[in-house]
Amino acid sequence: VMVGDTAYDMEMARNANVPRIACCYGVHSRERLMAYEPAACMQSISELESVLASEFQCKITNVS
């Protein structure tokens, strides 16, 4: 999974056939990032855990 805030990040992931999560609070606008069909578009990094859990059925655990 590629998490990025630029169209370049999204394009790289799409070209590599990797699922994408856009960070719509970063460099490029939501509209520009959505053109790359990300699995999700986060408004804050605090959303990452729930996006991974819902979109990719990942369970995040704390490792000490």
C-alpha cells in the first residue's frame, strides 16, 4: 500500500499496480489525487489505522 500526498506518489503506485491511499491534506488537492482512484482519501494521518482496517482488513497492533 502506498500512502502519499502528491499526484506523483499516486501515479507511481498505480504504475506499480499497488493500492493507494491519498493524503488529501498535503501537497496536492483532493481533486488531483482522486484522479488516480485511491482506495481512500484521508484528511488526517490519524485516520490511517481505520482506513487500513476497513479497506485492507489489516489489524494494527502495538509492538513494544
